[in-house]
Amino acid sequence: MSFKKVAPLPKPKHSRKPLPKPLPKPKKGPKKPPRRPIEH
């Protein structure tokens, strides 16, 4: 049972590496909404 848990773990770790790159893009998005008075 322990082996089954270790196998799925290494997979999500590789998927997290490509996520850090798309993170910097969403940071620029939230900055635009607060500037728009339409959201208020």
C-alpha cells in the first residue's frame, strides 16, 4: 500500500514544476481588475 502512495506522489511533483511558470502571469491579471472601477 505504501508503494501505491509513493507512485502517485512523484507524478504530481513533476506537474507542479510547470505550474510555477504560469503563476507569474496570473499575478499581472489581478493588478488590472483592482484598477477598473467597474468591479466595484
